[in-house]
Amino acid sequence: MAKGQGAALDRKKLMADPILITTICVLIAFLTLFILYPLAILLVDSFVSEEGRFGFSVFKRIFDMPNFTTAISNTLKVGFVVGIGSVLIGLLFAYVEVYVEMNKFVGGLFKVVSLLPVVSPPFVLSLSMIMLFGKSGIITRFLLGIYDNSVYGFWGIAIVQTLTFFPVCYMMLKGLLKNIDPSLEEAARDMGASRMKVFTSVTFPLLLPGLGNAFLVTFIESIADFANPMIIGGSYDTLATTIYLQITGAYDKAGAAAMAVVLLCITLMMFMVQKYYLEAKTAATLTGKASRARMFITDRSVKIPLTILCSLMALFVILMYVCVPIGSFFPTWGYKFFPLTGKWFKLVFTRYHGFKAFKDSFVLSFIASPITALLSMIISYLVVKRSFRAKGFIEAVSMLAMAVPGTVLGVGFIRGFAGGVFHTGFLQGLYGTGTLLVIVFIVRSLPTGTRSGISALRQIDKSIEESAYDMGADSFTVFMTVTLPLIKDSFLSGLVTAFVRSITAISAIILLVTPQFLLITVQINEFAEKGSFSLACAFATILILITYSAVVLMNIFIKYFGTSRKIKEDF
């Protein structure tokens, strides 16, 4: 009874607030038009044949292509190998950090490894792998004298993606391990169980849902990845690269749409399992906050081997990333490495329109990031603090972009806006413009900011905002003067995350970018495909400096002006 009266009161407050109603309507229109509509039109187009008949003829045609069925099996194979490898390496790193006593140097290595994939383009390790282990690689050819090796293909993709995605598993599993109550493991130790027995009978069962969650997240990232298979895949086709080649090489938009639907179905199925089964199971399995501090493992027989192993792996990953800026100074890649030269950086800005590429990428990302951060906070506010019928729709659709591969979204925008909405010409002017690229950046980064905002808002007591309402403030005033200042750190973090994700994006925008715009990631991909690795490294080095600078500035700003500092000063 009381619950029903509370819901009725919330609806009455909602209807009396025109600003809030307008915001909800605009959000629903935006999410429907730029997330649901491209996917819906993609689905419809894949069932319509060239003669205009509705059926499965397009799907039958693409499944009759030998390279498509091979691409599906290749994609699933890579996804499973990368998922398992990333989880195992991530678990090793997380276990060593949480359970083993480490010195500051090793802890610093772990922090660097977790940060590097965030501030780097997704295909940097592919460049490094080719430069170190390719036919003209520094290690294979010039140090070991091996000439007949090839890093291209399945193992090249699997190794590069594992090294790229295992930090994600490491960060996820580190949080889960920290939440396990140490008293459970200490009770088993007191009963005479060995460390291995404690891990297999206590720690591992508690961690199992989290491992499944990390595996599925990595699996989705792997099968949706476009850049790494494109650069280091060689003749090894995956679904993402096959879709790209189908629309750019064969000019088969209907076939590409059907292929995109197949890839979307795989990722959505995995996303649903991860979101609605494993996440809930993980929350139910963990015991919450530890009742006492965990005692680190100091046994040298355990500590030294694990620390050495993780340190060597971390140093190798760092070497792979460092190889890119070093490679940008080589005079002729694969034949002459010394003396070092800066000519490639000069060519970037004199011959290859570097200024335009960096300006276009920076401006578009700079426009998209504050819009993304603000939209994320508004959606989070509506989901956590408001009760209305469309709340579930807004939350589900805003998070849907997380499960949609960038290539699929790119094809959806082509099919949805090249001829206007529903091929009526409405909004056709968006196609090929910077506005559409900004919208794609927003859509791709929205789920990350929304998740961060929801977590932050759930820590704010409802009475703080209700007191402002009682004093006559409307929803806009409350959000801007009460809620947003309290979640300032999450807003700033979401802003920089959106900027970094936008400026390093490639899979969604490579199909949408026109000659009017030069984007850094597209330039890097183009030069890498041509074998101009020094030029690609020069572009990538500057891009890494830009993204790393953005992250550092954000951390400095939060440290001196963030909410956390204000709280410390007050207490």
C-alpha cells in the first residue's frame, strides 16, 4: 500500500516538472534514433533481398560464401583462446597483487600495465608484434637470424588481443579478490589445508562467477575487435574484417548488413549471459567488505617465483608499448635502425596532413566528450533517483551500445542514414558529416560513463536532494547545484574516458569517415596496411602522448579540485 502511494507521489512530482519530462522525451528520442533505429534498420535490411522480397535469401547467400562460415569459426576460436588466456593472466596478476607481499617497483609495473591499454590505440601491440617478431623484426631477424617466420594469422591475433585485454580481467578480478573475507581462507589454513588446497576449495569457488564474467567481457571485446585482425590477421578472416571488406571491397551493403546481424547476435547473446546471469551470481557469491586486513604471503618459495613471473610479463608488455615510439625514429624499418632520425615526425606534418588529422580528431573528440559525460550523468540520475515507466527502456538502450561491435554500428549508421531515416530523406544531411561522427563517439562511450555515474549516485542519500526540492528548486536546479557537484569526480572521469575512447576509436568510424575528415586512427591503420610502420608509429606516438596527457591532467584536476579533496578538507 505504502509502496504504491510512494510510486503515485513520484509520478505526480514527475508530471509537475516540465523540465524533467522534456529531458526524458529528448533522451528517449536520441536513444531510439541513434541506437535502436540503426540496429533495427540493419535487421530489416538483412531480410530484404535485392528484388525487395522479405525472406532469408540474403542470409542464405552469405552462408553459402566459404569465407563467411570460415570467418565465423575463426572469430569464435580467437574469442575463446583470447578469453581463456586473458582470464588466466589477469587472475595471476590480481592474485599476486592482492595476496603476495610486493615491493614498490613491482606494484608500479602493475599500475603501468593497467594504464597502458587505456591511453593507447587498440592496435598498438599489432605494430609492436610485427616490428619485433615479423620477418624483418628486431628480435627474429636481427637477433636470432630467423627469416621464415610469420606473426600474421591466428596466433598473431590471439597473442596481441590477449596482451591488450588481460589488463581488463586483471582490474575486474583484483576488485573481486579484495572483497573476499580473509577469515574464510584463514579458517581453512587453520584446519591444516595447504595454500593450493585453500585456493582450489575456497578462493576459486568464490571467484568462479567473476571469472566467467571476465571471460565473457573479454570474449565480446575480442570478437568485436576490428583493428588488430585487420593489421596482423593477414589472410585469417574474422567477422569484423569480413564485414568491412564486404562493404568496402564487394560493395555489398545488404550482405554486410546480414553479416553484421550474425555478429550482433553472438555478442548480444554473450552480453545477456554476462549481464543478467553472471553479474547477479557474482554479487550473491562475494561476502562483501573484509572484517580484517588480509595477511600477505611472505613465504619466499611462493613470493619469489610469482613476483619474477609477473614482473617479466609486465616488462614484456611495457616493452611492446615502448617499441612504438622507438620505431618511429628508425630511418628505414626492417633494414636500417641507426642512426635514429626524426624525419618521420617531420613527414607526418609536412606531407601526410598530420596537423589536419590531429585537429579533426581532437576537435571531434573534444566536442563529443562533455556531451557524453553530461548525458551519462543525466541518464544515471534518472535511473537511480527517479521512478517512471520509461526508466528501464532508457537504462537498457543506453547500455546496449556496450554489446554492439563498432563495425556493426558503423554498418547500421550507413544503412540508416545514407538515404535518410527509413529512406525518406529525413536527416540524410547527417551522413558524411562531423556531426554523425560525434554522435557515434557519444553512443560508443555512453555505457562506460553511465555505469560510473550509477555507481556514484547510489552512494548519495536521497534526502540531500529532497531538501532542495522542499525549498522550491526544480529538477534542473537540483541536478546542477546539488547532484552534479557531489559526483564531480565521476563526471570528470567520464569526460576524459569519453575523450580517450573517442580519439582512439576506429572500428565504428572507419566505415563512416569521409575525405572531408582525416582521423588519426584511420591514418595509422592505412599506413600499417601499406607496411609504412615508421610513419604509423609516428602517428601512434603523438596520439599516445595526447591521450596520456589528458589522463594526467584529469588526475591532477581531481586531486586539487575534486569532490574527494573537498571532503578531506571538511573532515
